[in-house]
Amino acid sequence: MYCPKCKKHTNHEVERVRKKKASEFKAGQRRFRRVTSGFGGFPRPRYEGREKPTKRVSIRFRCLECKVALTPPTQRAKKFEIVEA
């Protein structure tokens, strides 16, 4: 794969990007905690539908020479697995 830092094609390792734990101190989370606390319950209707058939998969490519990580746009996939060759 092409590495823009090395300016040539190099080998890259592939890893799946996982979502990190959301911070409790962000403004949206503080607002959510304030609204849901006490009497009154959930602030909006709960989602009552089926799961989507495909999920967005984020992949990160890391150059093995300069260690720079590249994250192309996400793709939708029903099943995703990284097979070691």
C-alpha cells in the first residue's frame, strides 16, 4: 500500500479500530445524566427496531517502516475478519 510519508509503496499491518469508552465529562453526556436523573425517566423514545444488516467497519493501516497510521473512509460489511497469511 502507498504510504504518503515514505512517498512509496510499503508493507502495512491492518488492525480494526475499536470504539473507546465515552468520557463522562463531555457536554452531551453531562446533559444526558442531568435529564435522566430523578423522576421522569428516559428523555426520548427508545429505539424499537431491528439491527441493521450491515455494520460500519473502520480499518487502520500502519506502515511498517515509518509507523504512520492511515485510516481510509469506513466501509459497510456483514462479516469482517482479518486473516493472517
